[in-house]
Amino acid sequence: MSFVKNAWYVAGWSRDFGDDLKKVTIVDQNMVMYRTSEGNVVALEDRCPHRLLPLSKGRRIGDDVQCGYHGMTFDCSGKCVRIPGQDNLPASAYVEAFAVEERHGIVWVFMGDQSKADTDKIFDMAEFSDPNWHAHHGDALHLKSNYLNVAENLVDPAHVSFVHPTTLGNASSENVPVHVQTKGDPIIAWRWIRNAPPIGFFQNFGGFSGNVDRWHYYNLHLPSTAVIDFGSAATEDNLEEENRNDGVRIFALHFVTPVNEQYTIDHWMHLRNTAIEDEAASEQMDAMFRTAFAEDKEVLEAVQEEENRPQKRRPIRIAIDKGPNIYRRRIRELIEAEQTEDLGEPEKPTFVHHD
Amino acid sequence: MSFVKNAWYVAGWSRDFGDDLKKVTIVDQNMVMYRTSEGNVVALEDRCPHRLLPLSKGRRIGDDVQCGYHGMTFDCSGKCVRIPGQDNLPASAYVEAFAVEERHGIVWVFMGDQSKADTDKIFDMAEFSDPNWHAHHGDALHLKSNYLNVAENLVDPAHVSFVHPTTLGNASSENVPVHVQTKGDPIIAWRWIRNAPPIGFFQNFGGFSGNVDRWHYYNLHLPSTAVIDFGSAATEDNLEEENRNDGVRIFALHFVTPVNEQYTIDHWMHLRNTAIEDEAASEQMDAMFRTAFAEDKEVLEAVQEEENRPQKRRPIRIAIDKGPNIYRRRIRELIEAEQTEDLGEPEKPTFVHHD
Amino acid sequence: MSFVKNAWYVAGWSRDFGDDLKKVTIVDQNMVMYRTSEGNVVALEDRCPHRLLPLSKGRRIGDDVQCGYHGMTFDCSGKCVRIPGQDNLPASAYVEAFAVEERHGIVWVFMGDQSKADTDKIFDMAEFSDPNWHAHHGDALHLKSNYLNVAENLVDPAHVSFVHPTTLGNASSENVPVHVQTKGDPIIAWRWIRNAPPIGFFQNFGGFSGNVDRWHYYNLHLPSTAVIDFGSAATEDNLEEENRNDGVRIFALHFVTPVNEQYTIDHWMHLRNTAIEDEAASEQMDAMFRTAFAEDKEVLEAVQEEENRPQKRRPIRIAIDKGPNIYRRRIRELIEAEQTEDLGEPEKPTFVHHD
């Protein structure tokens, strides 16, 4: 297995990048990243082509990076601009440069064929720019687990009752069926739990006194950005599906970045339609998310350990796996398409299909 | 190399198993173990067949175990009794179950073909049930070494003079020849050291003022249970071999459990015909055993490290190796017999042997 | 890749070896080393041929070594002189012995074919025995990096400006060309930086008020002993190359010992023509060397980590690499010569060369 490379991945929040040289690894590619004097974030291959020292061990010379071993210096485009001790600067003396785009406090890097780095394909939501919504950037959760394990967990409402019984789920939801929409991007899995006690999250943060109608919509955008649309409304309000904005509504965003086959970083944040500009509420929600995501981390790292052990039997798939199954199939297809070259229809095909 | 699987191995003492889910690994098989409401100890494969989470990360639901990821639930026989979100429970939704037997405070598990789990084959000794003998359960010694290294050390009286000079051996025994009985099970290696100062062990714990006759009988039962029968009597008593019960006699028992190819747990305990019900004496003996076994551990882990390095020469075998050599050959034969299927005599054999 | 074995390597300083059994590893060969009652240092294979326990886990019996498992005992030549429990001592019961030579407080071991251990080939310098020079033995620097990375750094004057800007180099030297003498042994790379401020080292330790002429001669003797001849003289003295002894001159010696493919020890010391018998000056110089060599260590370990990762492109070589390139080629030739057998000119050659 491998990674989808022709994709934008999140390298961090805007606040994570400054003058310093920072080492960042995505899809097993080490990069040195920094912010130029003009404020742009740069991402270069983190390995001098001479004696392989990571450039992140070197130093800034203006907006260039100088290798810490023999002083070879590269500009923001990766071009070598100086080799101490010689005048000629051959074209092969370069480092790869990766397209970077910064939006809504989020830094994205395009990892594959740079000619395909189309910024229109970067994930976006209208709520980021809507004053009725509050955006709050959370943490970077590090997991010793493959990114597919992490991402499939985000199109899997069924785990919530068992992994997060005190925060995001409770027993009322254990047997509520999951709906799945597997055509198109995102893949969506959702369910409504009607007329049940509020979960821990909305007990603390919703002011409900009686039972509520609660929804969870798991939207998983390829390759690995998840939007968990969840919220509650008093059961007596009889909320329609399309009027979720009238309830207390939260979008929990997860930008799942593959570091290597066994390591993943999940940058998580949320958007909410309540408690705008209320930093105490943000802190309270972060605390609850941290509790819940630590529960995921324990499960997902244990799963990875078992996947690394010898397999004696074929694992089984069950009804609730529809979303994860489709997700893994789509990823396999994307990787297959990237790693092969389709020469298209020959003029005289040998075989002719009739459906 | 590998393991003998059609055998009972010790998973721990009775006191180690209660309501909690406990992870135990034997012959590279992870198991979740717990004691049911009726008091029986259960051992199930520690991996949910769905997404592979170890069941030991889940929780007890009565006498069943519920997976901590999506709530699949298994009973004591390993059968799946619940899959949240669906009604059908296919036969393939099971985990393996392993036979468990508890005797004299010791919990045994049968690791191989469960149809061969014959409890009559569990190691036993009459002294466990004899009021003239006191049984005391010791520790679980963890060793980063293959179980064959650990077990062969227990049919090897010759190492005692060099590895345990202050506790179990001393210089008087360095050149005393070892007798070996290699037919039948157990393999036995023994020697008597006549008319010599008592070893540290019996200086503390025997009340001898002058020289003693000291014996060591190393009984190694296949695959890896050792009974070290050792003791001393005043030299003037002129003790006969068959009258060892008239001296101060101790059976040091070692239940050697292979965890994986590089890791072994030795559960050790003793039976003694003196200081019955004297807990202070038990503590004192444990302290001495711990000193001695820490010496073994250092040697056996260093040997394993060398076995893991490239080998330049064939190792040599010497006179004192007779017991260990026979032991290793027997183990190889047991593994060979388990891993092959003997179809027996054909009706018309191609080759006819004449001896 | 591998190691040059028919060579003397430094195992440590004389002060490192006493009565105790010390484990030393050179070119992946574990040895037990100790000083006999007559004062000679001995190096034996650190593995008992019986059950492989390292002899360094055993004990001294006079000038012999007794294995800590079953008491097999070896004399200084590696011959077995005792097997407890048996009388015959077969010839195959031996451990390898390695030639050791001690000179000027340095302990050398010959690692390859012992019939080729010619002490005339041990590195030496007349200044060791010259009362106008002071020898001071420094530390053993441990590096998680291949020895070739460590040694090539010692025939590479160009790195000094970038890796050691506060101690051994400064910006004045960044663009000064390097001269290289690649015929014969040692390989020499050198440069003079004329009429520049003194580097940190000679600011502390030379008493120069104005600009100086500074030299660096990197002499790398095969397989891996480096002599860095460096010093300064006031620019107005107009020092000739051959009169370096009239300036403040230091020989920094590095004895680079391969431990294994990923681990190297650099025993470093210096000889100086100033501050004779001044221990405070030695301490001051050690402190500066430690700062500088910690900088090398960080670079060389990071380079090794990158070499261990998958390689996507061929690394590039630049003008300053002449010394390192020749050095690596020579090492490859030495290893090739050791690992093959040249049968020489046949009587009737099939091919005849005409140059």
C-alpha cells in the first residue's frame, strides 16, 4: 500500500510557521518549511543533494537556506544559488520545492506532481468566512497508526457508543442504524438519535434540560479530510434534517496527514454556530475533544500493532463497515490511477465490449 | 525453530486472575484471560476478528467480553453473541478459545489442537497434597531469551558453581561429575557433593554446623517444566540416596513458558519438607532465589544476544552438555511430529528395511 | 560495504585498560581486553565457544579468563586450559586472539589475518618523543555514523567554516580554495587563510592582537587516522609554509575506529609546540575541541540517518570533495584486495596488454 500523492495535505496551522526552519514529513517526504520575509510559507525537500544533511539543520540566509555542512545555498524555488569553493552552479544542484497554500489559518502542501497543484481543489467551507460561525483551531494529534485506520474511523459513527461513552456517544445510540451515501465525494455516513438524553458533550455545552434529537453526519472527503457535522436540538422542537442550523451545530474538522505508513498526524479544529468569540467555550470544547481523541488514539494504535503481527485468519466485515469499505476502495483506485499510465482507447481495439 | 504447541503451559498463579481482562502471550499467541462469575478462568484469542482490536482493550459484559471498538461481543467459548447494528451472527464471527485448568494455585493453558487437551497430562506431584510439605508460590521471572536456553539451564547442574557461587553453588562442586538419565521423561541430571561446607542457601536455612552431603537432581519434564530436587544432610548421617526426605529437602519448580522466540517467563515456586507454614522462611528463601535467578537472567540474556549475532564458528559441546543436548533433540522431535502428518505404513512399501 | 581488517585500530588509551575485563568492539568483532600481571594488554574474542556467553561476563583467574557460565578457562593466547568436568582439552576449544601494541599511551589492535600484524605499520610521529612537544590525550567521541562519514570529514577543510563558525573556522575562509595531494599516503588537503582575524581557537590560545596567517593541513592516513596540522602566525611575520614550527602549531590527532556499520568511535588527542606541561591549557583546548566535535557529531549522525532512508536521486559531488572522493576509492580498493585472492600472472596469459 502507499499514499495518494497528488493531493493537498495539511502541514500545520499558520501559527506553526515562522522564521525558523521547521522539519515536516508528509507521505514519507521530509521537508524543511519556513515563512519568507514576505510572509509566504515555503516547503523544500529536506536533504542537501551533496552529502544529504537535512537543510533543517542549516540556517536562513535571507529567504534562502544554507546547508549546515558545506554551505550550499538554495532559494525558495529549490534552485542552488551558491556552492562555496566553486563558481559553476549546475542544474542538478537543486532541491525539490512543494506548492504551499495558506487559507483560514491552515497551511496546505501539495505532495505529488507539482504541475497538478491546483489550488481550486483545496478543501474549503463557506462557514469559514461567515460571521455567524466561529472557527477555533485545536491540536495536532499524533498517532502511531496508518492514516487509513485514522480516516476510516471518521466515517464510522458506530464506534462512538463504544469508544466514547462519556463524551461523544452513549448507550442510546448503540443499535441505531447508520445511513450511508457512498456515491460522490464526500462519502457520508449519518444517523439521528431521536428523543434521548443529551451526550456528555451537549450536557456541558447546550443547556438542554430534557431529551434531545441528536445528529451525526460524518463527511469524509478524499483523500483524508473529515467534517463531522453534529449537534442537538430539544426533542419538542421536532427539527427537520435540513434545518440543522437552528439547533446547536458543530463542524468538527479533521485534517488527516499521513507521515509514513505507521504514523499519522490529525490536525483537528471546529466551527460552531454558538458561543461566537467565547474563548472559554473553545477551551471547554478542546478539553472534551482531547478526552475523546485520546480514546481513539488508544484504539487506533492497538489496531496498528495487531496489523503488524502475523495474520492467521481473514478479518470479517460487518454491516456498519459500508463507509470504511467504500473509502478504502476509493483510496486504492486513486493510488492505482496515480501509479499507472492509462494510454486510453487504441484506434483498433482488440476486444470490443457490449454491455 | 518454533514451539511445542500441543502442551499445557503455565499462564500464571491463581492469584493473578480475577474479574479484569488480562493479556497473556504464550507461544506467540495473544490471549485475553479472566475469571468468570462461577470462578473459572477463561482464555480467548486476544484479537477481535473485525478490526483486530485486542479484546483485552474492551470490557466485561457479565461473563462475556465486548470489543472496545464496535461492541462485538463474545462468550466464554469464543462464540459471537452480538454485533451492534445487525441481527445475523455468522459462524465466522468467533474468537479461538483455549482450554484452561487450575490446580494447586497454578493456571495452565493448552495451546495447540484443542481436541488433544487432555488434563491427565498436566504436570503434578503428590507433595502438593501432602500436609508434611509446604508449597510456596514465587515470582514470574521475565527473560529476554529463548525458552530452550532457559529450560536447558534447568537440566545443567554444572553451571551452578560458576553462575551462583554465593547462593546455590560453591567451589567444592566444580569438578564433581554429573550423572544423567536420558531415557524417559523427565530427563534427569544429578550429582552428590559429599563432605563439603554447606552452600550459602543451607548456611542460612538448615542449621548445619559442620560439613554436609549435598544433592542436586535436575528433573526436566517435556516440554519445559523443571523440578530441582536439592537438599543437604549432615555428613555424619551418611544419608542414602533414596532417603532424601530425611534431610532438608526442597523441590524448586520452574514452569518455563515461551512467550515468543526471544522472550520467556519462568514462574518459579518451591515445595519443602521443613518450616511448614513458616512465612518468614518462605520470604527468606524467595530472597535467595531472586538473587540466584537474577544471575541466571544475566547469563541467559547475554547468550541470546550472542545467538542473534552472526555466527562465525560452530559452537562446541562438552561432557556436561549431555542433558541439554538430549533435551534439545527431544524438543526438535516433538515439533517435527506436530508439524508433519505421518500416513503410516503403506500396504505395499517401496522399500523394505532389514535390521 | 565493509571494513579494512588487516589494519591496526585504536582500542583506547593506556589508561583505559587495567585488571578488569573490558568489552571492546572493532569492525564488528567483540573482544574482551585486560592487562596481565606483567602489564601487557590482551585482546581475545569475546564469546565462549561453548554456549557463547561473552567472556567479559566472566572473571580473571590470574592472567587467564574463566567463562561465567560453565567455567571454561582460556589463557592469553586464547588456548583453553580448563574444561570443568572433563580432562581432555581439544584444539577446537579456543578463542581467537588479536595482536595488541601499546605506544605513547595508545593501545592498538590488529583485527585481520594475524600473520600480517606488522608493528612497523602502526602510525607514529616523531613529535611524540620530542621534548619540545606536549602530547595530551582527549576523549573517545561516540558517533552513530559509519566510519567513512567520520573519516572523510577529516580530509575536508571546507566544512569548517559552516560547521564550526565559533571555534575552528570563521567566515574569512568560506571561499578560500583547498589544495589536495592525493598521491601516496596520507591524502592531504590544505589551505592557508592569509591576513585574517584569528579564529576563536587562537583568540583564546595564541595571544594574537592583529590579523594572522592561518593554516589547516588535513592528513588522512589509511585506513582512518587523521592528523590535522593547524596553526597561526602573525601576518607581519610572513611565515613560509615549511617553517610552521615557528608559529603556534597544533597537531589534532583522530584515531577513527569502526565499531560497526552504523557506529564509530573517534579517539582524539593533540600534540602542541606551546604551553608545554601546562595542564590548564590542555583543559582549555579540550573544552574547545569538545564544542567543535559535538557540532561534527550532530552533522555526521544526521547524514547517517539520511543514508539509511530510501534514496530517490544520485547525490552530487562538488569541487571540495576531491579528498573525500579519493579516500573512499582507496578504502574500496583495500577492501577488494583483502576479500579476493590474486593468483598473479599465469605462465601463458590468454590476453596480452600493450600500453
